[in-house]
Amino acid sequence: MPGSRVAPFVGLFLVWAAPAVAQNPAPDTTTAPVAAAADPDSIVARAIARRRDVLTTIGNVCYDAYVKVAARTLRANHDTARSVLFLSETHSSAYWEPHRHYQETIEARRQSRGFGAPRALVAVDEIVDVGRESIVLDGYAGAGRGEGANRRAFGQGGTAHRYVVPLPVGRDAFDRYAFRLLDTLTVDGRRAYRLAVIPRSASTPLFVGTMDVADSTYDLLALDLGLNDAVRFGAVRGLRYRERFADAGDGRWLPAEIRLTGEIRPRITADGLPREVAGVPVPGLPEALAFEQVAALSAFRFDVGDRPDGLGEYRVVVREGADHPDSVAWDAPGAPPLTAAERQAWARSDSAERHPPTLMRIGQGIGAVGEVMANPGYFHFNRVDGYYLGLAPTWRLSPDVILDTKAGYALGSETWQYGFGGRVRLSEGRRMWVGASYGDETVSRPTLISSQYNPTFRALFARVDPLDYYREKGLHVSFGTKLLNLTQLELGYEDARQSSLDTLPGYSFHSTRFPARGNPPIAPGHLRALSATLTWDSREMVRSRAGDYRLSPMSWTRISGGVEAAAPSVIANDFSYRRFTLEIQHAQPLLGWGTTTVSAVGGIATGLVPPQRYFTVDFGMDVLAVEGNAFSTLARTNYYGNEAAVITVRHDFDRLLFTRSGLPLIRSLPFTLSVQAGLFWTDFVNHVPYAGDSMLATAPTPYSEVGFSLGNLTPFLSPFNFSATFAWQLSSYATRRFRFGIGLSGP
């Protein structure tokens, strides 16, 4: 392998550079001659065995954790508050036991006021987990007062810039790393070995650096690691990961401090532009900056007894009041120390929060307007309502009681719409809730592709609206509860009158060469239907005041089955049908070559199923690589049926296919690659047709498509980084045979 040929040279370089690789050298160290008989592989093997023995003999452990994330401009004096662009702190209590049972409870958190974290920051996911054998490097998601210090819920396709990097102290360390003995030292009075950590592959995300192991006891004392070229985050440079270990009690050496540092050096920067106006940060182009993520772990308590509630289901729990902590929360001895500049930055942030300057209030107003524009309850545009303006506030009366209200006017159809309802949580531990709502409004038909898609801006500017609509007035009642861990049951009852809507003439504010799609009619009537959905999802969750949401690990599975029934023999009804659906999603790393995501969804409807309950495969979100739709050659055609099935497969290689090619030019390409394929089938089987069915397209033979996407095409223009998507239809339907698209993939 290419990595094996360069390993000796890397080893020689590390021998030469080892004294300088650590920007913060270990305190109180002296060197001694290297013991000639010391075998590096034996030292590392004993260190791994010692670490495993410490972790497996722990019944359970609780500890305190403080995490600080800071970003500083490289243009200003680091001793001043002006140098601090972003600052956040989190105080957590953590519970850990063998077999990956772990839960972090966020007791307090705060973030500097301004325009959020710089977009290109990188952080370690779950940095305070003491038992991991690898780290996940990810884009920082702590901007705003989000749920968790650094977690993002990824879409089905994952992300091209999310790396799992094995630590050199895991079970498979010798498969991934070679080790060389560099020196012996005295660290805080203990004799220790310093070893070089050398990756065996240049194309797999791995560390390179040094590790310190105690003589005789073989406790791990320190890691000081950089990353090889297989790990790339746009304009991020010089990523370095360090761990310092300490005796946590009874001779158990566990992490005491974990630190990730790096710099962001974009090709296009804001140099020469003002960074502040009247003391208010000015958003705009990025600038060169340095960042760090520091976690301090302390107060280890072993075999404490009771497990926390939700262990195995909730990875993170955010305490009530965590966003409004008392100031003493940050004065604990275990918290990472703040620099003078950081203390000044907090003072400035607190002052700005109490008395926001005019420009900051304007910025907050612009942000609020953006949120309103993205909420269809306040504004939307489609081919049956035209422009819609309204209000849709949510009232959180308590953690257990939420009221939803909305009312507005559709200018195109000249109709009022409204809705009101509420949800009451009966049991937090059981995730048991009941809800009810009543409304009279425009709703969209369910689809298998983009049921949660808001097509407002596409309909407004491109006169393309993929959804179909009808009017509904009535009552909805719902109930949900946890049956088993990771399993949720939801029951529903609908009692509503439904009617057709017509497409508005000339509904777009500008003309295009495409005529507006007609809005297919439905079967009008009074529907009373019962429904049930059972879902098992392997992803653990975050619990917070804003609600529960799921994390997205590298490997996960979701299975959901549903049934809906309208039965005149049970309750008076204008309809009689049964509707069954099944959805399966699975994401899994594939033999070190990236991540594969498989999705399958299908349904069967029996009886006199009305058009508003047909299964629809829509042309929805349009571009696979950018927006997550499985089919980009559908043009402006939706496919319908009372039976349907969709299967899609996507594999994200990141840069692996290029870096492992071994070809001199190809392996240096910065591009990322993903490939995708999908097929679907829809048809009417044993179906009594309704008026308008003859105008609906079906796919009685599978519609199939393959394609690929290239990302990180313009890293030299960071943060304006483009991606390209290519897709071919393999079937013979009268839509596009080929589709090419350009997207903006971000830094």
C-alpha cells in the first residue's frame, strides 16, 4: 500500500520533529536514554490491555465535564476581547458504563451574543465520553442555543465531511497504526515511554503523532496527535487532537483534559472590511481565525448505583433552566480557565444581551423575518392559494402543555384559513402525549418523497409546484406513547370534510415557458378514519424543553409501519378503504469505503380508496445531492397508484475512491464522490376509478435512475464551494433521459 512505503520516512520525520509537535509540552518532563530492550509493540499492547482492564472493571462512573469552544480572529491582538469572535461553555454531568451505555446531562450552557459560530468550525462529537475507541469529527452545530454543544441531525445521505478517526489505543490499533519508540521521559515524577504513532494508510482517516505510556504500570498518560491528509474540512488547517490523562481514583487513569485545535484560512476572506460597527459584529465573508474545543473532566465517582432515566434511549438530556444558569455554574474548580480576553468577551456579550445596540436589534429582526418567511403558517405560495399571509404562533404554557394557533388569508383564492389545537404530555418517561386540533385550511396530499417539503420559493420563482392540494375542515385527535425503548406507537382519529381545489390562472408573478400543473380533483365527502403507526428507530435522542429529536450516528436503522382505515360499518362515513404502509431506512459504513444508505418505502390501499389517499411519487425536491430527493429526472411529472414501492441506495465515498487509487494525480484530487441509484413502481390494482384518474401518470414497470455527485469542486473559492450532480434514467418513460445540476455545498 502507498502508506506502507512512506511509513519509514514518516517515522524518521517524527523522530526529528517529536519534541516540537506539541504546542503545549507536557509539564515537568525530563528525558533519559531509550531503553534498548524496550519493544514499542509490546508497550502499546500492554497500554491497550491496561486501558481495557480499567474500563471493563468499572461498574459505572459519574463525572463532571466542562466544555469550552472558542474562535479568535488572527487579525487582532489576542489579549483583547475584540479577538474573540465566538465563545461557548457547557457544564455537564455524565454517566458511563461498559458496553457503550452513556448519557450526558447538560446542567448549564451559554453562548456569546452575535451572529453565531463561524460556519467552518470543526469539533469532536461527544467529546466528554471517556470510553470511546474512536472520535467523530464533525461540523460544529452549536450556533444559536441549540440542543447540545456540538450535534447535528443529518439527512438520509449523511455528510461528505464527517470523519470517524480510530484512536491508537483501540482493539484494532495494530491494524491501523505502526509504533516507534522515540524516548523515555519523566512526567510528573513518573517514568514514561514516548512513542511515535504512524498511520499504516494515507488514504484512510487516521492520526499521526505521539503517545506517552507509563513505565511498569502501562497507564496511558497523554496523546498528542495530528491528522493525515485523508481528513479534510475545506479551509480548516492544522487540526490537532490532544488528551491528557490523570488518576481518577484507585489507580484508574482516565481522560482529564481533551483538546482539539485548528485554524480556518479561507481563500476569500473579509480582510479589509470592518468587523464591527458601533460594537456590533458584522456578518459577511469569513476571515482567518483559530479555534479550540476544550473539555475538562473531573470529580469521578465510581459505582454510584442508580442508572439515569432514559439510559439507552437518550444520549443527551438538557435540564430545565440550562440556558439561564446562575453565574456560579462557571466558577467551579474543574472548569477550563478563561483567558483575560475571554472574560472581557463574556462581559461584552452580557452587556449586549441586556442592552442590544441598534444594529444588533436590526440583525435580530432580519433573522426573525427569515424564520417567518420559512414558516408556511406565516407565508406560503402555491398554485391553489396564491399568496398566503397569516400568523402561526406556538404557545408553550409549560413543559407539558403546548398550544398551536394559526390564521391567515389566501390572496389568490380569496379565502380565510385557520387552525387551533394543543398537545399535553402525560408522562415524560413514557413519552406519552395526547393532542387535538380543529381547522379549515388547504392541505397537501401525502407523498412518498417530499411530504415535509415546503415548495413556496420554487413555486414563486420557477412556477413549479410538485404537491397536490385539497381543502379540509374538521377535527384531528392523536395519542402517542413509548412501548419499548426506541419504539413509539402513535394513534390517530380524523373527522373532516374534504373538497377539491382548482389551480389559479396565472398564479406565478412572472411568466415561464411551462404551463401551470393542474391540481387533480379528489373525491369530496366526509371522512372519518382511524390510524396507527408503530416505529422502531435505533438512533438515540436528545431530550430538551424544545422537544425530543434524534441524533444521526454513522450506523442506524429505522423501521415504521402504519395502517389507516375508514369503515362505514364502524362509524358513519362517505369512504371505505384500508391503507397500509411500510418504511425501512438503514445507514451503514461499508468496509472502510464510506457510508451506504438504503431506503425502501411502499404501500397498498384496498377498497374504495379516494384520490386524496393515493400513493404519490412526486418530483419534489428535484436535486439529489443537494436536497435529498431520490429522483432528479422526473421533470414535472408525479406518479400515482393505490399500490406503490420506492427503493433508493446511496453510497458516500468522500475522497476515498480518489485517495486509494494509487494514481499520482487522481489521489490528490480534493473532490468528494457519492453514487446513487433508485427505482419505483406505482399502479392501480383492483381499483374502481374516480373522475380524473385517467389523467394521472402511473409506472406499472419500474422507473429506474442512476447517478453520481461530485462535491468540493471549488475549495480554492472557500466558502463558496460548488457540487455537481449527474443522473440518467434507465427506464423508458417520457421524462428526462439525463439531468445535470449545480449546487452550493458550503465550506
